[in-house]
Amino acid sequence: GRGMFSSLKEKIEKLTPWDDDKIKEKVHKVLDKEIKPFKDTFAFHVADHISQASKIGILVMTVDIFTLIGKMMGFQHVIMDHITGVFSKFAYSGWIAYRVKLLKRYFLEKSMGTTDLGKVNLVDNLLDGTILVLWLMRMLDFLEVETGYAVKSLFSVGATGTLVFGLASKDIASQTMAGLSLHLSEKIFEGDQVKFSDGTSGTITRMGWFETMIQNSDDVVVGVPNSQLTGQRVYNLSRTPQSQVKQTLRIRYEDASKIPLLLETIKEEIRTDCDKLIPGRLRAHWSNFEDDHLQVVVDAHFSIKPTGGEYHDNRQKVLQAIYRAVKKTGVSFEKSTSNVKVVGK
């Protein structure tokens, strides 16, 4: 598209004797203007809404046709006189409520300037709940007026019905309260990378009233009930401004005399290569005598979050710095390096 407009602009410049620079500037401005995708235009959204409403209309007509067929076949019941009206009311009002929900989300994201609402996500969910409750109340009221069945009659089913309803609503209530507690605690927000004490870890993709969606490192999204998350210790790595890289080295006894030089070289290499090193937070020490090796511990802290590409790149720099120091000093490892421990702070 842009190549065609560039070619057109060049041809116009060659064939047209421009006498007015202002006209030329306006034409060039139109030709250079980037073409907006149709999906982002107002016309598309209008057409999309008309299309959705038309589909619902066709569905309502289909229900009406099947209702008439049922009556013609002899199915006579009081509900047959109301099924079309009730269905159309539910379908259209449910669609409108859904569009209001999306419009509300759009204005919230517009006001925040981002799709990551953070704390405002609680307001978003509360408004979603309010829209749902208002819609349900309106539908129940409509059913009472349209069919003559009062709402209270739905619950007048005796002791057994009360018990069943109570047991069914218990889990819903507990999940809802757990979701509200999780939102109000402000421990986690959508987009945060977290780790819970039961081992569950990943990025929060969505926080709902009943469950929280967590994307693992393998990109698999898992839904965890909110009742299982509340009360757990949570490590929010996204809010942790610092990280630690700790490495334990196994040095041969034959190289014991080289260890002091090795420690100084390691510190020098890390300071040179890692610009996010926190001053005074780099330690390299000969820590212990083991049966078959001498133990050296390198412990470095950085002003980098313990998550994401920057953290892993920096961790690699630390390992490379240690390797260069070992090569420079002629020290040899006993068997192999073990146990890289990473702790975020």
C-alpha cells in the first residue's frame, strides 16, 4: 500500500506543474498519511455492532419459529406464550450488558493510558459485578411481570431445596470473598510475576472473583481458585528491585595458594562487567574445607529485578566473569561447579 502511494506521489510531481506550494503540501500530506486498518475505524465498530444485533435478531426469530411449530404440534403450555418474549429480553439485555462492560473497560484503560490497570483492576471487577447483579435483578423482575412467577417462589421449595441451595452457594460465597480479599490485599496485580509458598509461580494474566489465571514459564496458563491462594506467602518478584547471584565453587587442594589471587580477580571481573552491581554488596571468600575440595563462595547483589531478560543476562555475565578469573589465575575446579542459588530481595 505504501509503495503504491510513494510511486503515485513521484508521478504527480513529474506530470503536474505545481504553481501553488500550499496545494502541493496538502496533496503530499494526504499521500504520506499512514493508512489506518479498517478494524480500528469507527465505521467498523458500527458495522460490527449492527452485525451482532442482527445475529441476535435472527436467533430470536428462530426461537419464535420453533415455538410456533411446537404450538401447531399440540404442545400447549403457559410457558409457550412467553418463551419468545423472555428469550428476546434475555438475549438483547445480556448483549447490551456485555457491551457496557467492554465500554467501561475501554474508558478505564483510556484514563490509565495502559491495559495494565493494576490497583484499578479492583474497581473494574466491582463494576463488572454491579453490572451482572443489576442485569440479573432486572431479568428476575421481568420474569415476575411477564410470567406471573414471583422470585420468592423459586426458593419456596421446602427444607430440601433450602439445603441444596445453601450447599451450592457456600462455595460461590467463599470463592467470592477470597477473590475480594486477594484484590484488597494489593499483594499482587495483573502482570506481576509471583511465586507462592506452595510452589505455584508465573505471571498473573487475569484476576477474577473466583479464580486467578497464572501463566507459567512454559506459557501454559493455569486457573487457580482464589481460596487456594489467600493465606499463602507470596513472593512478588515484579516489585523486588534487587537480585542476588550466589555461586559455590569447588577448588582443588593443589590450588590453595592461588585462592587469594582468584578472589581478587573475580571481584575485579564482576565490577568491570556488571554495571548494576550494588556498591559494597560483592563478596568472594574462601568459606570452608571439604573432604575432597576447598569451598569458595561468590555472592553478588544487583539493582536488577530478579526476573526477566535483564536479570538472566546479568547472571550470565557473573558466571562469565568467574570463568575468566579462573582461567587467568590457572585454578582448576574439583569435578564440577554445583548449586547455583539465586535469591531475590
